[in-house]
Amino acid sequence: MFRNSFILLALLVFAVCLQAQDNYEIQVYGADTVEPHATMVEFHTNFTVDGSKAPTDDVRPTNHAIHETLEITHGFNDWFETGFYVFTSARSGDGWDWVGDHIRPRFRIPEKWHWPVGISISNEIGYQRRSYSPDTWTWEIRPIVDKKIGPWYLSFNPTIGKSLHGENVKNGYDFSPNVKISYDFTKIVSGGLEYYGVLGPIGSFDPIADQEQQIFPSIDLNVSPQWEFNFGVGVGLTRSTDHLIVKAIIGRRFTWGRQGEKVP
């Protein structure tokens, strides 16, 4: 009972607390966390086929930029993990640059509680260089709700973001909903749609033309419990969104000793 109460308290504390690094980590999260004594290493590769072609607010253009992100996530027990990100960008004329780093602790409702849906909350805080973002320090809280219904999978991330330092620090909290719907065509291949939006400050959304909204038809390959493969092609729906992005996520899970040990 004490442990259950502690987890709930931790979730609430983190829930009262920002915009994820745009086009570096394009992913709708599931509620599960990395297993205890395991580490997930992921590479996020995103290429902007058709994006901004001139600097905006002294931020470099995105057209034909390759964004490569290294994500390392370690599971500590059956309800807590922590991830660390290294963002990089390469573009003709700019070379290959380090963009910034983020850290992301995440709590979840353990499976042994037998809730009807998966629930977790992640917080992501970090720094990005001014030439790549008008806000150098940001904080994001991402509640995650997901459900598997037969061959269907649904996930909803009603993300809230806040600038801690930069041009938008006085703009309040932004709302950025992410949604994933997929279907298992076979035991290996799943396909569906992912939606990513940045609607603007809560209580005063931006005009639709100024919002960022993208739809990604995507494929997941479930070749092994140790591997993760996700591929998608994203189309921007508004003038403020990069028009065409290709993304890929490749991940490998490593287990460190005491494999299969149950955490009390």
C-alpha cells in the first residue's frame, strides 16, 4: 500500500509541472517503460525533405536537414525509467552540429495493478542552442494513455510544454497533442497513423495557420522483443509546419545481469 501511494504521489508531483525538440524526436510514446536491469539504445533519424528555406527568428532553416538523435533509456524498476537524449543536426553549408541534450524521467502505473489502460507520465527538460531554437531551456510534461484492443493499438499523449528561457518564456504553457492508431497486419508488421500538433498556449490557441500539425503514415516492425523499428513519412497540414519529413527509429534493448528477476 505504501509503495502504491508513493507512486501515485510521484505522478501527481510531476503532473503539476515542455515542447519536445521539434523534428528531432518524432514519436508517440506508449505507456510501458524499459524493464528493470535493461537499457534501450535508440537512434532517431529525421530528414526534412521540404521545410523552411530561410532563417526564422535567427533559427536555422530546416530544409534538407538531417536530424540525428541518440536516446539512451534505462529501466530501474517496474514503474520508473530515465532517458537521456543527444540532438544533432547536419545540413549543407552548416556542417554537422551538436544541438543540445535533454533528460527524461518517467513514471508508470505497474502492470500488476491491472488497470484497464496503460498510464505513465514523463518529464523532459533540457537545453538546445539558440541557433536551433528560440527557447534555449524547455520543460515538457507528457501524460501517456494507451490501450491494445485485439489487433488495434491506440495511444494518446496530451503534451504540455513550457519555455524556461528564451523568447516564449512569458507565453504560458503550450498544448501539443500526439496520437497514434495502428493495426497488426501480421505478427511482425503493424501500420497506422501518427498525429503531431503544436496548438499554442492553453486557453489561447494560435490561429490554425500558425499551428504546427503533421500526419505520419507509419510502419512498425516487431521482429524481436530486443529490437524496435519505426518508419514514417510526415505531411504538414499548415503553413507553419515543415511540409514533408521522413523519419526512422531503430532501437536495441540490452539486459544487464539478473535477467528475468522480478522486482518486489
